[in-house]
Amino acid sequence: MSFSTGRRITLDEVAGGTGIHRVTLSKLGSQKGYNCTTDILDRLCKFFNCPIEQLVEYVPDEAAQTTGNSGNQTGSSAAGT
């Protein structure tokens, strides 16, 4: 299965082909910022035979955009060094 076929597929088809639970797929498609594992992304890339760039897009956090914060913290590290 690939994006290039141009036909719509069901969550059941993707779930059956990837082993990813249908509820997880539904959350991926409907919840902004849903946190999934790299294993799920890997399974989807294999199923659709596509690079990850065709599945996901980085969207900066609204707070980071308005404050100019890139998410990098300065100061002491979490390891205490």
C-alpha cells in the first residue's frame, strides 16, 4: 500500500496491516500533539512505503513562537554537571 494509489483506506486496513490498535490510529489522526512511539511511526512508514517526512510535520509550539523560546534551556544540565 502506498500514498500513490490515490484511494482512501480505512483505519481497519491500516490496523490490520501494521498491528497498531485502531484506537491509537484514531488518536493519531484526531488529537493534535498526540505522543506516539517511534515504533508506530516505523510501522506506518513500512505500511505506506514512504519516508517519515510524508507522515509527520514539525509544528512549533505556539508559546515558543510568541516568546521566541526555541525550547532550549540554558544553565545546569539535568545530570547536575
